[in-house]
Amino acid sequence: MNNMENGYNSYGSSRVSKFWVTIFSFIPGAGHMYLGLMKKGLQFMVLFFGVLAIGSVLNTESAAFIISSIVWFYSFFDCYHSRKKVERGEEITEEDLFIETSLYKLNPKHIGAGLVILGGILLFQRIIDKLIQLQLISIDIYVIRSFLAPLVLIGLGLYILKKTKIKEN
């Protein structure tokens, strides 16, 4: 199989700089992109920065920090091992990390539900911020936000469990 069919551009070990791979690997996905693994690099970047962004929006920064740290280490060492494979002249195939990257294969109902939930959380946070700013209510916004994300996750989990139970019957 041709390397270009897999998305891997075979540079050969003489064109892959250990220095630049190491430097780029500090940014999740950038080292993979330098090695020609664009799909894998983009997935690492979206996963890493997406976790940080969603954690910031949902006020769950501590959980986002832990998850993004795991993604960072996995990306760093995967890039290191990919560079070793390139140096040995092995063929590298690009595969999906954890998620299906083709939007055509994803269920539109799940995408829609996710967008509605995220939009609802953002709208709720904006309304509460405005009410506090106008001094119409006086509650600790951090308390509301810290309870909101777990409640949404519990509700989503119950919905998924109910849906899978119906499919089993």
C-alpha cells in the first residue's frame, strides 16, 4: 500500500529532524503534523483544546486539566514512537484516536442533542450573569455552575441508559 494513501508523507529519516519533532510534540498534535500525520495531529489538537474550552465553559477546570494532561502525555509519547517508526522506515497508518472523524457516520440526533445541551448551559450561564450584574438575585454563581455540569451529565447518562434499555427489549 502506498504511504500517500494512508495520509503519511514518507520523508525518510534524513528529512525528519529530531529537534523539530521534539519541539512540535510539546503542542498536542503539532509533532504528528510535522511527521505528516495530519489527521491524527488534528484529532489530538481538537481533543486537547476542546477539553480545555469545554472545561472553561462548564466551570470544571480541574477535571479539564486532568483530562487534558492525559491527552498531552499520550500525544507526546505517541509522537515520539511515531518518529522512531519513521527513522526505522516503517509504514505508519493513520487511524482514528477515539472518535469517528467522518461527520457523515455520526448520528445527527446525537450532534443536535449535544448542541442543544451546550447551548442551554451557555444561555443559562449568561442569564444568571446578567441577573447578578443587575443585582436582581444575589447568589454565588460558582455554586450554580458547579452543580450545573454534573446535573447535565447525570441527565444525559440517564437518557442514554434509558435509550439502550429500550433497544435491548
